[in-house]
Amino acid sequence: ASRNTTANIDIVSKTDKPGIDIYIKDGTKHQSVHIPVLITQTGLDDLVYNDFHIGADCDVVIVAGCGVHTEHGEPARHNGIHRFFLARGAHVKYVEKHIGTGGEGIRSIDPVTEAALERDAVLEMDTVQLGGVDRSVRKTEAALEAGAKLLIRERILTEHRQEATTYFRVELNGTGSGVDLVSRSVARDDSRQSY
């Protein structure tokens, strides 16, 4: 619907596949990027590739969210592949929220997050699946250099006969690198989650 850039944040459409590249200049502080996705038509299988290039010594917030809606029995799916490239000393807080709404039809959201953190970079991930998503496969992979930190807080709600699967793979490739991962699950009714 619209796209806004600033002096320090540039958003560029990809030319080889669906999605965007977000470039944040070195030293950018106290700014944010918002990337919402709304799937309101059934029968869609949406796939996007969004790459975030974070400059050295940045301190920024990135907010992503997806809502998938179905009505008439046809499925709808969103698959967002987000890649983060954090330069030395960058700090990013990434907030991601997913929800499914509507009547009949399988609603699927399959997020993929890949992150490469240079020395002393920090990525905080706050991810939530609020409900209404029938099928979800969530994959997170990261590689951390010396002194880099990855903090993940994941919360998933499933109900009825919904299913969610989560995969994490983190490489600690330098002295003092570390990961702090907490995944909280609520599985109601006959729903299933695996981790």
C-alpha cells in the first residue's frame, strides 16, 4: 500500500525474486522499520524474501507481522524468509507477530529466519503466534561471531486440531558468543506442538 524511507533506512524491491532489501546505515539509532503482511484472499500461497542489512553500531527496532484470513474453504499460506546481516556492534530488536482469522480453510504461516551476527552484535527476537494458525513450521538459523549474542523469546498458541513445529540451529563461532532461548507453548484441545 505504501513505502517510506528515511535518510538512514532505505527499502529496495528485489529484482530476482519477491521481497525487499532493507539497508540501515552505520550508526543509526532509535529508528524502526515496520513490515506488515495481510493475506485476505483464500487460495493464495504467498512467498517473500526480506533481507535486513544492519550497519555497524546501529540500535534499531524491526516489527514484522502477518495475518492470514480464509472464508470459503480454500487454503491460504504465507511463507516469509527473513535474513538478518548484523555488522559489528549492531543491536536489533526484532518483533514478529502472526495470527489467523476467518472461517473454513487451512491457514498456514511458515516463517524462516536466518541471521549472521558479526563481532559484538546483538539480535533480540520476540516472536508470537497469537492463534488461528492451522499449520506452522517455524525455522530459525543463526551464526554468531565472537562476543555476539542472540536472545529469543518465542510464544506459540495452538488450539482445536492445529499443529506447530519449531526448529532452531545456532552456531557459536567465536569466544564469548552466546544464545539465550526461551520457547513458551500453549497447546489447547487436540492441537500439537513439537520443538
